[in-house]
Amino acid sequence: MAYSQAFKDHISNPRNSGQIADATAVAEETNPVCGDRLRLSLRLDADRIEQAKFLAYGCPPTLVCGSVLTELVLGKTIAQASLLTRNDVLDALGGLPSRKHHAAALAIETLHAAIRSIAANHRSLTHVKD
């Protein structure tokens, strides 16, 4: 399978790369097999993702999936973002060779880790007594 035009566009012009200084949540996950790493920073306005940035270390598909992921989550609520799957990432970039699907899985695992962080922080804040 050849790489799609969307893949080539994201590899040449990654979207939303970097970090968010005042992020609501930051998560970093590593693929234990190949060592690829993805860091995702999210900033929320109420329950909606208003900014998303990523840093990727590894193969080009990991960079592309991080870029695509940020575009997929922008403007979504946490509930909507939590429903995203590896297939959503793959569809958004026109597919990947099967041996590179781990990059899309890493992107979704990182997103879910960030969402768990937000949920844990929210629970701890709601249980604070005056």
C-alpha cells in the first residue's frame, strides 16, 4: 500500500506540533515494541478541546498520526473525543500499511491517557471539601 496524499501532506506540514504551556492535560505514551513515543497536550474550555498539540518521536507514521489526531479532536467535547478509535485516525489519513497501524493505535492510546488524566483531575476537584 502506498502512502496517501493526506499522509504526504501531514508529513510535509505537520499540524499543531509542539507543547501547550498551560495545558489542561498532558499525556505521553510509548510503543514498547518499536520505542515510538507520542506526547499530547490538550487545553479545554469547559468540556470542549480548544487547543491540541503533539510531539512525536519515532517513525514518520507516528508523526503523521499525532498531527491527524490533533485535527480530529479540536472542537470536540471530551465525551466525543473519547469515542475516537484507531480506525478514525486511519480513515482521516487515507489508511496506512498494516505494519504501520501501531502508529494510529499509539495516537489513540495517548488521547485516552490524556482523557483519563482530565477525568482523574476532575474527580479530585469535585471531592475537595471546604
